[in-house]
Amino acid sequence: MKSRREFLKTMAASSALALAGGASGAVAATAVKAAARGARATSGATKPAAKGAAANHAGHAADPAEIAKQKKYTADALKVIRDYPLPAGSPMAFAFKPMKANRGRKARTS
């Protein structure tokens, strides 16, 4: 089981890969794992962007019609959510309850 920090690093790496575009299949999985490993190795330190990564992203042109369509879908979804009537005194959908951190030995899961 991955820790929350490792999960977030993997998600950030995969999001960066998706924004960079291009890679697919096994190449994408390998790149995500390598990025996650690199993020773990730096332990929070920031690295300057590589020359190739900046150059690849700068040349990407987004389709304005697709962006407009996605903005419209997002606005429509928010309108539906905001217009949904909630009766007064209805129960909360969720509540955040922090959990106590396990310090010291890790619990064995078998």
C-alpha cells in the first residue's frame, strides 16, 4: 500500500505527463514511475526544468473550440449543482475526521 505522499507524487507525475502530451501505453507508465522515483529522491527539493521539457510544452497549441466546449460543460455542471435545492436542516454530505498518525513501528499487513 502506498502512502498518501507517494500517491500524490504519482498523481502529480502522471498529470504532468498528460499535460506534456504524446506518450502512450508502456512508455507513459515507465515515465510516470521514473518521475515518481525522481520526486522521492529529491525529497521535496525543486529542480530546474529540463531544456527538453520546456521546449516540448511551449510548442503545444490547444484547440480553442475544444477549450470553449470544455468550459461550457464545466459551467453547465456547476449550474446544475448550484441550482439543486437543499431543504433546511438537511444532514451534511460528509465530515472530515482526522486520524491519529501511526508513529514508530509499521503495522504488518498479511
